[in-house]
Amino acid sequence: MKQNLKIGLVVFVVLVLGFLYLRWGPKSWEVQITGATGDGRDVQYRIETVKAGTSDTLIFRNEDAGFLPPYFKFDSARLQSVARQVSEECPEEAVDINGYSLRIPWLNMFPNAVSIDAPERCRKAASS
């Protein structure tokens, strides 16, 4: 009886830790940024993308994470500016978006973008 209780507890802990990692563990996606919407006040920031080499869309939310989960992200406006710049300067360039969470449509859940790894030329404004 005690052995079954220990096995059950271990299985439960593994399942909980697995869920927490899937939910808040770091991930990276190779995508092309097609747009950046939202004003950060009335409308949540969104980064619209297409998975590199496919026509599959993936939308990221872009909001400050604060202290939980411990990503300490407080710069969503700056990241939104980078996303908009990349979408205007290099719409065909594949970039890496780092973030966490899952895309679950029926829960209306989007991954949260934490950073964008894009070439420097895509981050600079075109000279007039």
C-alpha cells in the first residue's frame, strides 16, 4: 500500500513538472514576421508571423511577464518596435523568436515573445 502511494506521488510530481515545463519552459521558433499590432493599452500587443518555409501562421502575444514565470520581461513596447521594424525592413527574412508557452486555439492561448534574434540590417531604419 505504501509502495503504491509513493509511486502515485512520484507520477503526480513528474506530470506537474512536465506541465509546468511545457507551459513556461523556454522555446524558440524560426519565423518570418508579417506584422505587429496593438497599442499596449486597449489592445494587447501581437506579433503576426509565418513559420519559415511554410504557410502556417503563428501569432505571439507580447506582454510584460513580470516576475512569474521568472523571465523578468518589462520591455514589451521595445520588443514590439523591433518586431515592427523587422516586418517592414526584412519581411522575407527568417528570424528566431524566443519565448515561452504553447499555442492552444480553443483556450485562446498564445506563446509570449521574450526576444527577437534578427540580423542587424533588419533592425535599422532605411536611410532616405
